[in-house]
Amino acid sequence: MWNCAGWGPMNGMWFMPIFGLLCMLLFVYFISRVFNRNGGCCGPWNQGISPDNQDKDALLDELKTLRREVEELRKNQNEEH
């Protein structure tokens, strides 16, 4: 009933699993490159300091200096009364 007329003989079909694995590895590589570009994901290649962290550090320093100034003003105001 089945004489493999549609698929042909099985000679040479051993390379199909190897070809499938190679294609899968290529797809995984390209997908990982797309998702890891421009710091899109957390990966070992994206561990640099981002500009956002630098801005946050500058803002935190500014807040600390403002708090010190407020404390000094409160001390001066309490000493006057």
C-alpha cells in the first residue's frame, strides 16, 4: 500500500536531523542577538553603567546636600528663638 512514492527512497535522509539542529542553533543565535541589543535584556554583555544610573546618583547627591542645608537652617532658626 505504501511504497514511498511521494517521499522517494530513504537514502540520504540521515542529514535532515543534523540540518534541523543547525537551523535551530542559528535561529536561537539570531533571536538572542535581537533581544540583547541596546541593553534590551540582562546578560553578561549588558552589565555597563547606564546613563540612568548616573543621573540617579547625581540626584541622590543633590538631595543629600539639600537635606544638610535644611538641617543647618533649622539649627540656625532654633538658636535664634
